Amino acid sequence: MSDSDSEEGPDRQLKLVVLGDGTCGKTSLATRFAQETFGKQYKQTIGLDFFLKRIILPGNLNVTLQVWDVGGQTIGGKMLDKYIYGAQGILLVYDITNCQSFENLEDWYNVVKKVTEESETQPLVALVGNKIDLEHMRTVKVDKHQRFCQENNFSSHFVSAKTGDSVFLCFQRIAADILGIKLNKAEMEQSQPPSCQ
Ligand SMILES: Nc1nc2c(ncn2[C@@H]2O[C@H](COP(=O)(O)OP(=O)(O)OP(=O)(O)O)[C@@H](O)[C@H]2O)c(=O)[nH]1
């Protein structure tokens, strides 16, 4: 074993759970991040989908992100608590052109709070406004988004799963925040550029 091998610790694994209403773009976000693809055709997620992606954070830290893509219809169902359990990060996703998907995040967040209230460590929660390629159709004001973040101490993200805009950065920032790693400007700018389709 070389010196550099022995210095390298094992990969860190983080469980990230993606929640939000049906059609807000959770599967698209996960596939854009993990597979760098986007499908225009809507295919409802039944229950749960699961993606893995390894990223490297500053300090040569290898992190494997387990992305749990939870179907929008699972709210109120028996399995949702189990999916959320043990998450280090929660992505609350809404569609910026769909007010209802934003309003309903309150319900999703209530489930998260209920599941995690007795945990020793609380997950990091990120508010993710998706479909920013449809800015001209935005119905959820940025102010509202920011207020929701401030009131609950969420990190704030705007992305487009369609163009890839800020998707890698979103996951990278969440992973870095969970692990207490500060990203500098250059590292954030190095994030993969959007590949327009
Ligand atoms: N314009 C645009 N469309 C998007 C974007 N993200 C997703 N979509 C479209 O929105 C629809 C729903 O996307 P999904 O990713 O399947 O939504 P979901 O949240 O996983 O839905 P459920 O499986 O029902 O929970 C699809 O037709 C996608 O192509 C985006 O960033 N921009």
C-alpha cells in the first residue's frame, strides 16, 4: 500500500432524500446529477428510486452520495417515514412555476420534523426551486423562497434539471455543508457546467 493510500480514509457515504410534490422534478434532478441526462417525458415514481454518485470535495475527500428519490404520491403513506429515517440531508424541491408545490412543502417538512425530532443529529435541509429555465413562468416569488429558508434555517438553491443549471453545485454544496467543508469561490465555479439539451 502506498503512502497516499494509507492516508486516504474510506469513502464517506451520505444519504440524501429528495422530497416534494409529484412533477416538481425530483427524478429529473436526481438523474441530471447522477447520470447527466434529462427526459422530457414524465414517468411517475412509484415509491422510491435510488441513485449513487461519487464526488470529490476539497481536500481530496471522496464522498458517495446516495440519492433517495421519493415519489410525490408517498406523502401520507406508510413508507415515507422509513425513507426519511437516517438521512443526513433533505432536499425539499418545488417547481417555481407551481405555487401549490411550494405551499405543500410545509406538509413535507412536517413529516421530516416528526421523523427526526428524536434523532441525535438533525439532517441538513435544503430548499430547492427547480425549473429555473422557465423563469418567465415563475409564480413563486424569490422573496417567499428566501423567507421560508430564513425561518427554518434551510440552505437555498435554484436549479434547472432540464439545462443542468446549478444542479451539480447544489449537491456539492449540500454535501460540503453536511461535512463542514467550506467551498471557496473557485471550487464552486469549477462545478460542472450545464449541458444544455
Ligand atoms: N422545463 C423543465 N421541466 C422539467 C424540469 N425538471 C423536470 N421537468 C419536467 O417535469 C416533469 C416531471 O418531472 P419528474 O422529474 O418526473 O418529477 P417528479 O418530481 O420526480 O415526479 P413524481 O415521480 O410524480 O414524484 C417531466 O415532464 C420533466 O421533464 C426543469 O428543470 N425544467
